[in-house]
Amino acid sequence: MKNVIKGIIICVAILMVLNIATASYAQDMGKKLYRGLANVITGWVELPKNIYDTSVEDNPLSGLTVGLAKGVGMTIVRTGAGVYETATFPFPIPEGYTPVLEPEFVFKGK
């Protein structure tokens, strides 16, 4: 029983170390594929996000007009970037698999 507990503790420790390490690894084709698929699936979230952000920054009327326009545009851009990155994930374009769009994901800062 003690060996099982030691094994579990060792496995948890290894997983924690690997989890920390993955947050700092360089861009690669796997991350590019993940980013592309995530942006294809969540690209539509740009619409309500931009309406909300503009409403908070300015006012609700601006959110429903300017935010709506920004949201429609960014939905197209983010989904398109996701399709592009998914289709080209095996190739290091742009150089070093860097993101085509910043922020990389819809909910990752500004």
C-alpha cells in the first residue's frame, strides 16, 4: 500500500513539473494546430465579447453599434486565422510557428 501511495505521489509530482514546463515551451506545430482549432471553434465568441467590451468601455449604445461591427469583423478574422493555422500547421509559416493573430485566443488578454 505504501508503494502505491509513493507511486501516486511521484506521478503527481512529475505531472506538475511537466505542466509547468508546457507553459513555457516554444511555438511548434502542435501548438499551432491547437491554436487554429481553438480559433475555428471559438471565433464566434468575438461577437458578444466585443459588444460587451465596447459597452463597458464606452456606453451600451456604442456597444450595440460599434461593438457589433467590431465583433462581426473580428469573428471573421479570428475564424479565418483559425482555418489558416489549422490548414498550415505542419509548416513553420510564419517563421517559428508564431501566431497570425494577437492575442492568440479569444479570451487571452488584449
